[in-house]
Amino acid sequence: MVSLADFEKMASVHMSPTAWAYVASGADDEISCRENAKAYSKIFLRPRVLRDVQAVDCSTTILGQKSSLPIYTSPVGFGKMAHPDGECAIASGVGKEGVIQVVNTVSSMPIEQIMQSRVDTEQPVFWQLYADRDLEKSVAFVRRVERTGVKAIWLTVDSPVVGKRERDERSAASSNVIETMDEIVGSEKATGLAAANTGFINAGIDWSIVDWLRSITKLPIVIKGIQCHEDAAMAFEHKVDGIVLSNHGGRSQDTAQPPLLTLLEINKFAPQILGKNMEVFVDGGVRRGTDIIKALALGATAVGIGRPTLFSMAGGFGSYGVRRMIQILRREVQINMAMVGARKVGELDSSMLNTRQLEHMLSMGCCKL
């Protein structure tokens, strides 16, 4: 395995058809799913020469917690579909590589067991929250994860309803062929693993949820799922500790713009929120060290690695696969930081990029340059 693409090819063979359909699928025609990754190819690097780059330091801090790389593992659910150890394998793998894990509300392993799988008690873990229709259940869950020692709460807001993931639904349909026509046509409910396990999500929340969440926890609060500069500015006004630019990996609304484009949009129309008291993260489509560098050069604090985390565990690799995935990204980040003349993460900036192609995409949207 020498690239993240190698893990994906292997996972497509070794994961069950149902698991593969759930993990790999996007909404509708999966345009956003593909464009998330393609957006990175529309930015070019501007290498610099004759810089002293014999020592490159990739370390950073995320919400005050040390990380050996400007990445974290995104809150992927149902980790057991990739490996029997599920999210515990992620905790072990990232801990040995000095990277932070964000744990999903719908993890296949209890949070207590995940925390016990850490390398040591100082290893930071963040926890992702879907607001429940019954907010008292969310309160109980927040209290529970606080007791385990998680360091931050990431509230996901980009999926008020479950996206129409057709590959996932087809997989479920193929396993329920005994249903009658009346049962199939008479039901308006979506099928598939995603719909079956996220029906509790509260679609009635608004910006007041930030104040509510702040009233029940003292932990840092991150809003995951910002998709335009207007909402990024709203989050800044609500004084959250961080935001994640994300379209849920293209799994919620198809043709939603790529997160990297949203980051460029913020650079153009809300630059005042970058580098301030709110950290900005990006997830979706990151597959190379160059992708990470481009996001950081545009002002991101760190990027999330989602699907590749599950892919890396498949085929029996478990925590070893997670470690290998991180090692591959570490090498790519080190090489390409040296190429653009940056010895530290903080030295990456937009002068190292040619963004004209992505800016053209932005000019075609609703925002006017």
C-alpha cells in the first residue's frame, strides 16, 4: 500500500457488498461525492526553490490538542463493517501515530471501549453529536461522553434529513426480495443502512442549538457541515470554537458544492473569520498530501480523513491499516511542504497556490466576484 487509492481498491474487494455500498455511496448521482476530490485538482501549487527545507515539521494543534499532522479521522460510523475492532482499531492506530480521532454518534463500538483502546489516557478524542429529536437523550449522551474524557463536541448540522443514497438503498432492496409489491409501493420510507440508523436526527433545530449546547457542556463546540460563507460568518458570530466545511462527503445533498470551494468562498467574502478565534476544518475528498497542503494554505487548521479510514481497516488490516494510511499521508505532506518551501505548517499560505481554475467555479455560482 503506497497510496490511499490502494486501500480503496482493496476495500472494494474485501468489504461485503452491503458494507461497500454504505461506505462508498453518495447521494443521488454522486456528483458532489466525485467533485469533492476533483476540486483539489483545480488548484495548482507554486513550488519555491533554494529554501532551507532539510527539516520539515508537520505538527500542529487542533482545538488546543497536539497532533503530529494537520489531519484527524472524521466521525465515520459503523466501523465494524470494515474490521471487527471497528472504532477501537481507529483509536489504537491514530494514537500510535499522534493523530486525533473524532468518534461518531452511531459508532459500532461504545465510547467507553473506544477510550480504553487509546495508547494512553492523554490521547485526545473528540466526539460528534447528532441532535436527537428528544434533546434530553442528547443531554444524557453528552454527559456520558464527558465522563469518558472526550475533549470537544462536534455538532453535525449538514444532514437534517437523510440523503437519498441509491447504492445503499439498492443493497437493502436486494436483501428484502420477499417484500410484496403492496409493501414496497405502499411505504414512503427510505431504505438502506443510513436511513435505518439515523431516523432519530432532529430536523427542527436552528442556530439557538449552539446556545443550548453551550448551556449543557463546557467543552469546545465545533459545528460540522458549513457549506457557504454566510453560515460560516453566522457560526463566527455565535462564537463557536470551530467549524467543519463539509457536505457530508457528498452523502446528503447531491450537487452541493465541494468544501474546498466553500473555503475559497470564505477567503473571498468573509476573510475576517480566518485566523481568528474560530478554527476552520475541511473534510471530503482528501486523498493526497497535496490536498492537505492546499486546504491549509487557504486558511484551514486541519482536514478530516473519512472514507479512507474505513478503507484502510478492511482486508483484516485494522489498526495497522490506519497507521499505514497516516504514514503515507505524513510522507506526502513532508515531501510537498518541502517543495513549496514551508518548514512548518504555519508557513503555508495562499501565495503558494494558483487558484484560478477554482475561482472560475466560484464565479459561476450565486456569489459575484
